[in-house]
Amino acid sequence: MAQRDYYEILGVDRKASGEEIKKAYRRLAMEHHPDRNPGDAAAETAFKEAAEAYDVLRDPEKRARYDRFGHAGLSGAGSGFSSPEDIFSHFGDIFGDLFGFSMGARGGRSRNRPQQGADLRYNLEISFLQAAKGASIDISLPRNAVCPECRGTRAAPGTSTETCRQCGGMGQVRHSQGFFQISVPCPSCHGEGTLIPHPCPRCKGRGVIQEMRELKVRVPPGVDSGNRLRLRGEGEGGLNGGPNGDLYVVLSVEDDPTFERDGQNLLVTKEISFVQAALGDTVTVPTLDEEPLEVAIPKGTQSGEVFRIAKKGLPYPGQNRTGDLLVAVKVLTPTRLSARQEEILREFAELEAQKTLTRARTIIKKIGKAMGVQ
């Protein structure tokens, strides 16, 4: 039997927005909900179809595959439900978002499942040299760790939890409001489905304890501000046997008084005299290495010119290549001159003026000759 089109099931256009799809699904879910239509197989089927359609169309990835390939494109993508129980289990979070209450009494079972610990963030400020060369830095951070006494069970050693009698371990109790039967967290076990008669004295029944964790963070060479380092399993402890979360170390690199950074390239400004610029010279510039580097300044260098020294910049993290060192030349004009220096410069200016005049006369002669003027 051919499957119905998901857009047709929800009654929306194929170009419908996510909000339009959500509104259409909410209307159908309320109309065909089994609590409103007890014993109605047709309503149950319509409810199941709407839930399946919404599962696909609310997910941009699934929706794109469906639009391109139809139902065949969803093979193995997790669509389809074998029973109404599957629908409730899969869509518990959706119903809570749409209606503001749980649509099934199964909160206790889900809350007692293993839960992964929360991820943590640590802001780490490092020096420019540590970022350039790499470093190993010790940090301390507080976190919730699994209680070593009860191993996260929250019950005192030698004791166990008990099933809540009021909700029968479901974690929720039902209340009737008109034609709806609304499930709310059990007031006795607070939605967990179990009670702890003898809480662990170490963690006071929380399953986790606060601890200071000492860690060594290995910073690879070439990192920059905003880079994140992930330390797996160094986040908060999981509950009910769940795995720890991860720790994300976010780096902030201090500015350097000598170097400016352009990606993995380094920029350094070198000041030279106008004599060095005119006649040429060899100057030394700083590098990330301990030894400075000699750079040849050719004759006639202008202020602002940039010379590139290959592979003297920053390494690319995780790659076998390095940026360049860029040397920007700044020609300084002297502010104090001796009488002899002024005399030499005036002679130089006169020579330049004569050179300019001679050049101008040569050009005029050439033009006159071309025009036949003697």
C-alpha cells in the first residue's frame, strides 16, 4: 500500500515554513489525540500519521531528502513508528514544547536512565609566545564529579532505591481536565519514579560531589584567540552510570609589543634612515627564534615597502607548514641636523634641481626637434 504524502497529511504547502508545519501538526495532534478519542482506531491512525509526518518535515535534513527522493530517501533515517507507544516515547519533548505538559506517563523511566554529564567551558588566557610555540599549562576548575561513595546511585552503600507507590514507578500521575487526561510529575518522587529511603551521606543523595580538578592543558603551536581545545570526559560527571561530559578550553592570546599577527603570518616594522633607504643596507629584524635575522635593504627602498621572509611566521596547528614573516620598512626623517649635514643636504637639493632642469631641457629639445623647430 502506497504511503501518503507528508505534506498532504499535515495539510500544508510544500513550501510551508517550519512554523506553519508546527501549527498544522499541533492542530491535528489535538484533534486526533487518543485521550480525546478513546477506542477510535481511525483517530489513532491519523495521530500516528501526523506524528510521523511532523518528525520528517520539522527536520531540515530529513525534509530535504524527502523532497528529493520521497519516502525512499528516508530509508534508515529513523522515520516511521510501529506503535502509539513509539510515538509518545519519540515525541515527548515535542509535546512538551507544543502543549506545555507531558503526553504520556513514562517520565520516571527516562529520568532514571544513564545521563551524560554537562559539558564545561574554561577561558584560558595565554601569552603570545605560548600561542606561537605551544605550551603545557596547569589549570584548576571546580566541577561536579560522580560520588565515589555511591557511584552515582544516590543511595547509601548497602541500600537501594524503592519504587514510588503513588505513581507505580512511572514518575507521573494523571489528572483529568475536560476531555484531556494530563500527566504531571508525581509529587512524591518528583517525577523520578523511585524513592531513596537512605540517601548517600557523602553526596546527600545527589549522586555527584563538588571537586577541584587539576588538569594539564596542552596548547598546540600556532593557536589564536577563539580557538577551542576539547578535553574529552573532563566535564561534569554523568548520572546513573552515564558518561562524563567534555571540557572546552577557549583560548585568549595576549597582544605582543613586537609582532602583529595576520593569520599565521607575522608582521614586524623596521625603522631605517633615509640614507639607508637611498644607499641600501643590511639590517637585523627579530624573529620567534632566539637569533635575529639579517635582511638586505636594496637601494632606493621606499617607506612602507614590505619584504617577505618565508617560513618564519607561525605554524599551522596540526599541519606541516608555517606562515611567513613580513618586514614593513619605515623610513625616518631626521629632526635635528648639524650645520655640515644641512650643507650637504642643500648641495644634494641643488644637484637634484640641476638634474631636473637638465632633464626638462632635454625633453624640450626632443619635442622641438620632433616638431621641426630648431
